Amino acid sequence: MIPVCEPKLSGKELEYVTDCIKTNWISSKGKYITEFEEKFSKYCGAKYGIATCNGTTALHLALASLGIKSGDEVIIPTFTMIATANSVTYTGAKPVLVDSEPKTWNIDPSKIEEKITKRTKAIMVMHTYGHSCDMGPITEVAKEHDLWVIEDAAEAHGAEYKGKRVGALGDAGCFSFYANKIITTGEGGMVVTNDEKIAEMLRLLRDQAFEPKRFLHRYIGFNYRMTNLQAAIGVAQMGVIDESVETRRRNARFYNSLLKDVEGITLPPEAPWAKNVYWMYTVLVENSFGMERDKLMVYLKEKGIDTRSAFYPIHIQPVYAEQYKGEKYPVAGKLGRKGVNLPSGNTLTKDQIRFIVETIASAKG
Ligand SMILES: Cc1ncc(COP(=O)(O)O)c(C=O)c1O
């Protein structure tokens, strides 16, 4: 079976993890944490990096550190992974949904303002499958209404908006280092920011809100710390991050060159101002393809090719649907129905891509 994604640990991971074990530094204290935070935040063009145990906790930590709480509203795209919405829900705030724009599949900047109310405190965008949101108009509207901008960049390590890497384009940027991500620590996350005060709060709340007067707490904090073992893998992965991004982009170019002639398959977007890192190489299976997306997925599985459906939008999730009854998000709905993630990992070979495309073409009959 060709997997959708698998980690590639071909650098110094074993050497650095062995070092942690030999030196007994296995908890969230240890040299690899700060080294990973410094290296990754610098890579994003941010001054500060606060590593966490996964991407979901990075999102929740960012929201909590910006003071988002019960009664507030946070604007998010409906076409996203569940963690974007859940992290808002954890704070007691309400996720307010916006449709996607067809040209990037990301939150539609022209539909944000109509969703702003007196309760709105933040816009949390998500760079879908590695393609940056159109951040210019988003930061403009946020400035006008005095809102925080949080980037859910879990899928977009190294992605660029007008030549700048995502993560440091708003007030806080959140990443995931789960095993299928562009770089991984097994499980892991990080919030990056250029704001010293936000960074201080992130550090404080990550660590149970421990302050110099130990065991006296002024805030409700969390244990969202990353371990030195995870960070050791992260430091090793920083040594191959450029190669990892380039592999994703090279594979996408090859997929595009072969799939462009298959009728009924819409290729993933790349706006002229964007550098898509294709975390997931995702295509839309249109009606003109002649086989429904779900049937195509079964067909591919029978031939030894694993795939995933695109995200089911938040407004149709069983756990959230009641809250958004009657609301319409046609673009996100279409992406959710027709999108499929093809194998996208860094271990994928040209021959495998050729086989995947030939198999898709053969499904047309
Ligand atoms: C957009 C988005 N946000 C958040 C997350 C959560 O990250 P994690 O699985 O590390 O908690 C993911 C994970 O894939 C994601 O795709």
C-alpha cells in the first residue's frame, strides 16, 4: 500500500535522541527545546518560539494567551480540520464560520467583515494543505476592527505569502509536528510570535502558570510542554526542512504535469503570490470525471493506493452542526465532497506518482 504520508527520519534523529537518553534529559527541560524553538522560529521569521506537545495545544495556548474566553467569538474557516474549531471551543468562545474562496480553498477574505460582531476578538485563519491565505486583506480588516490574527499553520511549514513565510504574518502562528507533517517530532507543536509580551504569556501558560514564587498561581495554566526527546527529533528535522519542502513541491509539479490531461480532475491551487508547500497533494474529483470521489477512493485502495477525503467542513460535523443550522457555505461544501488527498509524503517516488496517476486515469473506464 502506498501510504498517504509517512515520516522520513533520515537525518540525525537517532544521534540526538540517544544523546537525551545517555545524558538523562528526557523531560521538558534540556538543550534541544530551546535549540528547536530558536531554529524553527527563526525559520518562520519570528523572534520567539514556544514549543508545545502538539498542534492542537499550540492553538489553544495561543487563544488563551491572547485572552480569548467565554462569551467571545473567533472567526475561522469552516473548511478546516476539527482542531481549529475545537481549540476555540475549549476557551468557551464561539467559532464563527466563513466560507472558502475557490481560488485558494482558504478562508474568503471578502466574507469576513459581515461576520464581525461586538463579541469578535480574533480571526484564526488556516493555510489549507500548505497554501497561504491571502493575508493582506485579512490583516487589514483585523486592524480596522482591532482583532487579533492567529494563523493555524499546522499544515504549512515553509509556505510563503508574498515572499514571507507563514507563521509570523499575524500576532501568533501555530504549527503541528505530527508524524505526517512536513517536519515532525512524532507529536509536537509550536507557537511563534514577534511580540515579547505574547511570548511571555505563552511560556507562562504552557507551564501551569508557574511563576518565580513557586506553587502560587495567578492564572489557569496548562501542561502543554514538549519533551527534550521530541525537540531532539525537531532539531534533526530542521537540518532537512528545506529538502522536505522542495520534495513536496517537486512531487506536486510531477503530479500536475501528469494529471493536467485527466478530464474531471481539478489540480491544487497556487496563487501567483503564494508558495504552496503541498503538505497534502489534494485534487477535486468533478462530476465530469465520471466516478464519485468516494468510489474513486475505494478503487484506489483496491489497487494499493491509500488516500484521505478532504476535511468535512465544521458546519456539517455532527458535534457542531446544530450550532450552524441553516447557514450555507457552498464552496467549503464542494471542497469537502469532492476533495481527495493523494499520497504526498517525502518518501514518495516518481514511479509511485506515475502509477497513482495511471490508476486514476484507468478509473474513468
Ligand atoms: C489545520 C490543522 N490544525 C490543527 C491540527 C492539529 O495538530 P495536532 O494533530 O498536532 O494536534 C492539524 C493536524 O493535522 C491541522 O491540520
